[in-house]
Amino acid sequence: MAEEIENKSITINGETIAPGEQKLVQMNIARLPTGTLIDIPVHVFNGKKAGPTVLIQAGLHGDEINGVETLRRLLQEDFFQVKKGAVIVVPILNIFGFIHFSRDVPDGKDVNRSFPGSKTGSLASRIAHTYTEQILPQVHYGIDLHTGGGQRHNHPQVRYSSNDPKSKELAQIFGAPFYFSSRMITGSFRKVMFKMGVPTMVYEAGESMRFDENAIATASKGIQNVLAYLGMLPKDMGTTSDPSIHLEQTRWTRAPRAGMFIPQVYNGQWVEKGQVLGLVADTYAKKNKKVKAAFDGFVICINHQAVVNQGDALFHLGR
């Protein structure tokens, strides 16, 4: 995978970063109603020798902060001193969502359903368009850091595109506890990257608006593993984490009724078919319904919402 690619200057927002240089570029997006200009900070580390360009981003959903914190720590440690190729680091892609503690931009649209975007479209579409035009054509590989949604806690896992073998290879090298293929969603960053021929993996861990040290540490090691594998960092910088488990199938187990939800297993745990995963009980202590595993496998996500409705996703299982 680590084929030699001619190293070139990288140009973003009219600023050029030549081989051997590093620079923080502010990519102009829009203004707040107050007139305050909103920029996306883009850190570029361009090595002296030829190699691939890797885009590492977080905060595509503004409330998913584990990836934001992962990249903040790595930037603080001057981690991205690559010996060849280039790394483009975007710690917060959805600035609007981040400052509003929201997944989306102020009009409610999801940037990760708006790619490749339009320069005359909605705010989410304009952000996606600027990003697609200015950054993506210069990239050879992509790492997209995400977090579970509100109250849904993902055990560290990597997702790849089934018809892109290089994205699967990246996912395996990353070294999270689990990796598996998942369908590409229309308008998503990963789908537009696939159409551009750029292998991309998505890391999911923790839940929104909550720091999770295990999620952050696993992401840091995973990024290190990928860059070392691509020859951009010394080989000995790759970690010796446990082998990643490939899941062939995943399925959500849903609430059979409304009530109070009490999990009885932990995230990442191996469970057997028919095993009780948790209870959904009424508030009067009269009835409770057991939630059981549909097959042997691992728990890869648990809903931490205490009060649930019938049909709510409670456990994500993989085998």
C-alpha cells in the first residue's frame, strides 16, 4: 500500500505549503449573524521526501468530541513530524456544530449528509463544497474520527467500505478492538471519498459530548499504526496492540417495550445467543421484559438512555 507518490506542494485557501514545511491554514467558510468570520483550522505537515498525503479529521459532527481531543493532544505533542509524504489534520470540521454543542449546523442540516456540496446551497452544503474542492483532491488516504450519538456509547471500532480493499487494509492496521464493513450513506464524506478513489476508514468510539480516555488512547495508537505502516513515521512507532477482530455481521437489538432500561452486560463483552443483555421495566415495579442476544457475538455499542421507547436501539451486536 505504501507506494511512492511524488511529493508536491499543498495549496489550501490560496496558501502553499512546500515539501519540508508545516503551516496552520485558516479555511474561510462563513460568518455568524454578528459578522464574526468562521474559519476551519487546517494543520498541514509536508515532509521532505515523497510519500502519500493522509487526511486525518474529526468534528464532522460538532458534538463528537473524542476525535477533537485526540487530534488536539497529538498536535500538542508535535506528533505529526512525518519523514515523508504529508499529513493534513483538521481537528474540527464542523465549527458551527462544535460551538453550539450540536451534531449539525444551525439550520439543522448534517454536513455528513451534504457532500460533495454546492457553493450556492445550504450552509452544510457550502461547507462540504469548500472542503471537497480545496482539500480532498490532494489526499491519498483518509481517517475520519467519530463518536457514538447521544447516549449511545460505541466500543472502539473501525468501519470500512466493503468494495474498497485498501480501506479494509487501513481498518485492520489501525488496530481498534473491532473492524467491519458498513454501507456508505448518500451524501457522506466516506462515499464522496470512495467516488474519488481515496481509501477511507471511519473510527467510532465513545458517545457525544463525553470524553472517553480509552477511545482517545485507541485513536492515538491507531493513527500512529497507520502512519508507520505507510512509511511516514519510523516502523518502530507502530504499536503492539492486540489483533483487531473482524466482524462479519452486526445487528441492533431493540427495546421490546417502553420503560426503564437497565443494561446487564458491558461494552466489548462476548455474549451467547439467548443471554440476557438487560431489562426494560415499568416504573411501578409490576412488569419487566428481558432483552436477549439474538446470536453469539460481541457487544459493540450500548445505549445509556435510562428511559426508552418501544423500538429504541439498545445494543449493537457483532459476530
